Amino acid sequence: MTQGPATEAGGRRCQLHYFTGRILASQKQKSTHVSSATGGTQANPVTHISSTTVDHHEFYLMDEFGKERSFKTNDLDFPCREDQTASIVWVIPEGAEEGPFIAAYNHNTNDRVTIEPNRIAHIFAKPAWMVWGIALATLVIVSFMINLIVGMIAVLVPFFFFRWQSRQAAKALLANPDFSKLNSQLSQLQPLAITSPVSLPGQKL
């Protein structure tokens, strides 16, 4: 693992990390989650069914020093095969021990994949107690100043605002000059040479 530059997004400091190595094995699969919601009236119920497909990618990398690491990503699928060289980038917010993968590179084909901002917005989410506290304060203040009905509507504002703020922070991270600089550095890396096995005298490979 190599530590990249430190950066900031959404008022939170983050540390970028990356690992480059030769692909030893790669396995991909998809999973589909189906959900349903019923609406309409009791006499004429209407059921809405939706499905979400998630790409899972598990692969193993070995760096130039022989160190191996395994990685499992979701919705960060990139084309690759064994013996090609790849880099994986992830971000760890300050105060956290781990963080999501945000980019992957295939140095043989020059393919690069970056995560969708919405997939990492959760790392910028405010604590639940803070959001609920502000929501309840909004309910009390608006209900007192206007009426209860308007207060119950206004209580939703903090939830939508902080959700929007988290997504904006995720977009800011992926557009950050520090991340762009790391992208540029990784794009210049050359594929690792494949070391051929050495034959012993009298041994056939």
C-alpha cells in the first residue's frame, strides 16, 4: 500500500491510498436486489417493483516486491485479466480506519474507472443524532412560529439538505486537484514485467 496525498472535501480531511500490482486472479459476479412498494387505494392497490443490480469484483494483486493483497469492490468494475497490471485507489476519512474504493486502473489497456459520487456520499454523512436534533428543533420552532402542519413538513428539510450536502462533498472529492494529480501520476505507470520461472539444469519448463 502506498499513501497518496491528503486532501479535503466537504469540510472533512481525507487521505488517499493506492496499491499497484500484477493481477494474479480476478472474479466478477452480479447480484440483483428486488424491492416492492404498494400504493393506491384499498380497493385498487398498485404495486411498484424495482430492481437494482450491483457489480461485485474480487481480485488479487502482487506488487513489485512480491507482496500480495486481495480486494473486493462493488460497482467499480473494470476490464482486466491475469498478468495485467492494475492500480486500485481508496480514500480514508479522518478519524476512520477504512474507506471506500474510488478508482481503478488497468495499466496495460489504459482503462480507468471512477466510482459514482452517490456511492461514496455516506462517508460525508452527518451523525444521525445531529440530523435528528436539527429536525426536531426545526419542528418545534416552525410549529411555534407558524403551525404544526408546516412544522411537520419543515422537519424533512434537514434530511434532504444533509443528503444533498453529502453528495456535493463526494463530487468535490472526485473533482479535487489532489485526486486529479494522483490520477495523472498513476496514468504514467508502466505495466510490471512478468518474471519468467528460472529452470534448473536438466529441468524442462
